Amino acid sequence: MKKSASLDLQSFYPADLKIQDIEETDKEIVIHMHSTSKTSTCFKCGAKLTVHHGSHHRSVQDLPILGKRVKLDCQIYDYQCSCGEKGNFAPTETFDGFLSYNSRMTDRLEEFLCMLAVETSCEASARIMNHMHVKVSGDTIIRLLEKKYASQPIPVCGSVIGVDDFAFKKRQTYGTIIVDEKTHKPVAVLEGRDGNSLKKWLQQNKHVTTVTRDRASAYAKAVEEVL
């Protein structure tokens, strides 16, 4: 049986986001796409939406193909939802695992940028990606990392924790790290080392009964006042 040597680009994109046309230049590939979805989920209230409110174009960056910048020119739907202050909210559709409701990059490109930044730095990863024809700045990557961190589930810990200070920048900026004594994994990084942030954290985690620490008086005072 003869196999086709052509590559089906549609298989790399959501089924509800159909490729209409492809334009290619020496440096860029523009893929024109149109949503065919009938339902969506409101990113605010989680309701299932079935009524189209309208549509709009969104230009989205994706991972490069053969060293060329890839831009997705997407025609996507807005749906009607009853949530919101005036009860008439029109959230844009999302494509889970591929494109978030307000993103100008695909989820897989954001994931790659974050991974690269963790292994290098935000500015270094921006330079690397610009060489790969992805337009991004170091500040944008910082925001992506902050968004990724905010979306992570809140770490839980047992009743026994360890507390110590560390330097963000030696002799200038310090922080406090909290570690679960059982798993030896960090559960929180707090600003400052004067004990105020630790006191606030302990007040929000009443299940903690035992704290191991060094002789820092600020930590001792915070623990005595809360536990």
C-alpha cells in the first residue's frame, strides 16, 4: 500500500479550528483558520454555552515550522453568557490545551517558552526565540511564568514545617522559604524575612502545629504569636 508523503497540517490543530488557506513567504507561514464549534465553556463561570454572540479575528503565534514564523489568523466565535455584572457577557471561545481565551500565543508555544526560560533566563530565551522567528520579549516571558505559577494548585503541607531565610540578591533582598518536613518539598516562598509574612501565612494555615527554624528572633516571635 503506497503511503502519502504529504503532511496533513490539520492534524496538528483542534478539530473545531479548520484550516481554510495557507500563505507562505521566505520567513513566515500564515495559516487562515475558521472555528466550526457549536458549543463552548465560559472561562468565568464554567457554564456550557451554545448561542453565538458574534465572531472576531485573532492573530496568534505558534511554534515555528522549518525555521519560519507561524502566524494563525483565526476567525473565532464569541458566545452569549448570563454571567457578568450586567448579565450580558460575551466570552470568546477557548480550545482547551491549545488556545486560551485571551492569549496571543498557542498553549504549546507558551509552554515551550516557560520551559526554556527556566533552563536559561527570560532574556536569554527571548533572544533564542527571536532567532527562531518568534516575536517575544523578556518581559512577556516573565508574565507567562507568573500566569503559569498562578494557575498551579496551592501546595499543601503537613502539620510540621521548616522555615529559613534566603537571598534573592545577596545583601539586598531576602525572602522566607517554607518546607514540608515530611516530604522535604517547598510549599511557599514569602517576601522578606522579618516574620510578618510568616505570621500571615501561619494564620492562613491553622493546621500547622510545629515549626522548625534557626535562632532568628523574627521567626520566633511570629510563631509564638500564632501557634
